[in-house]
Amino acid sequence: MLLEQINNPQELKKLTVEQLVRLAAEVRARIVEVVSRNGGHLASSLGAVEIIIALHYCLDTPQDKIIFDVGHQAYAHKILTGRNKDFSTLRQYQGLSGFPSKDESAYDIFTTGHSSSAVSLALGLACARDYLAQGQYFKIAAVIGDGSLSGGLCFEGLNNAG
């Protein structure tokens, strides 16, 4: 199984496109296995597998930042960022959070849940990065969807980013 060989996003970059497709199927199977037992956000996580693989493949995380707005889509992100072995503890007492958690991983820059704030957070990070201008440059991606656009803060962030 490819998934057992992936302990961090840098290992994704060694895979061929065909292997990435197979990996996506394995990640989906892992999500279904755990969510069917523990509960959780199944549809949104299954729908975001390829985009999360693509983001980690193209970005240099954790240097580059991925911010999940609602967090429902983050299960593949958790699996690919060194938490696959603990994924069976998802949403369990003292287990992995059902959402991104900055206390859980360096790959989770913010603890998020239902906020509609990813665009504003990404814009704030970009402004701080550019303002501080300490020779550091990193990319920032905001993953929105699954209800993110129902909050006014998302539209404020989009307006200000424009």
C-alpha cells in the first residue's frame, strides 16, 4: 500500500501521477474506514482528497501554509501529514481532532472549525509576511467550501484581498 509509505507531504513528490491516483483511492478508503466507525465529516473529506494531495504536492508545507476554512475537508490533510497511524483515534477522547488543530501538527497553522475566516486569515498572513520583509517568502492557500461562503467574513476577506 502506498499510504503506509507516506509519512509527510515531501514523500508525495516522489510518486508518479499514476501512483497519486492510487494514493487518492487509498486515502478515501482510510477515511471511510475510520468515519464509519467514529463518525465525522465524510462527504466533504472524500470530495477534497485530490485537491489536498495536489496542494501538498505543489506546495512546500509546512513552510508554505494551507488554511482550512471549515475544517470538514481536512481528513486527507491529517492523513498525509504524519497522522495516519493515529487517524483511527479521530474524534475520540484524547485522539485526533475532527478539525485542523495547531496543537496537533506544524502543518495546521490555525485551529479551525466553522469560521468562514480562511480568506481573511490568508490575507492577514500574506500582509504580515510582506510587511515584515525578513527575507522569508512562503505561499498561502485558503481552502474554502462546505459552507464557507455562508459567513460574511469570507466575503470581507475576498473584498479586501481584491
